[in-house]
Amino acid sequence: MPIRRLDHVNVVTTQLADMVAWYEAVLGLRSGPRPDFPFGGAWLYAGEVAVVHLVEERGAARTGSEAALKLEHFAFSATDAAAFEQRLAANGWPFEKIALRDAGLIQFHIADPDGNHVHVDFDLTA
């Protein structure tokens, strides 16, 4: 049984409302159904798939420092790089744009409100 794709990422946060707003505004994900877990959180969807699971932490933040952070980044594949870049710039959201011409990709590196490194990849050959 080979792995076909990454299903979702699970991110623990002390800033649930800010994180939901960011993933909706910046990445265009939408909040959707989530099982009735005994803890707070939100599931954010790309199409019909819940790709980001947020878990509300009421104690101290568990991410944000290089010493504690074990996951360097997670990435999304998307279309329409020009529109995405325009939306980032128009809203003043900081980003780093990297053209990987040999790999046929343009990447936008961004950080969510908790400082998690997210990048969005665009296929230059499509």
C-alpha cells in the first residue's frame, strides 16, 4: 500500500480565532464540519478535504521557537500564482517568493499567526 498524498496537518494553537481567520483569508481555505471532540478546534477545507486541523491549546504555546519546533514547514499546491501574489501584496502579508526554475515551481513562503512556516507551490509548467 504506497502512500498517495499527505491528507492533513494538525496544528496546536493558543490563537484559534486568529489562526482560522488567517487560513481563510490568506490561503482561501474554508471552515467546515469537525467531529465533536472534547477539546476546541477547527477544520479548514480545500474543496471537500479538511487539510488543516487546528487544535485549541489553553496552556502555553507549544510552537514558535526553533528549539521547540520539529516540523520545518508544510506546503500546499495551488493554481494562479499571480492572483495569490497580488492578494498577499494587497493585504500587506509578508512573503518570500522563490523561483525554482529547474524544478518548474514558484514557491511563496509565508508564516501563520503562530509562526509556522507554510509554503504554497505553483507549477510553472501548467
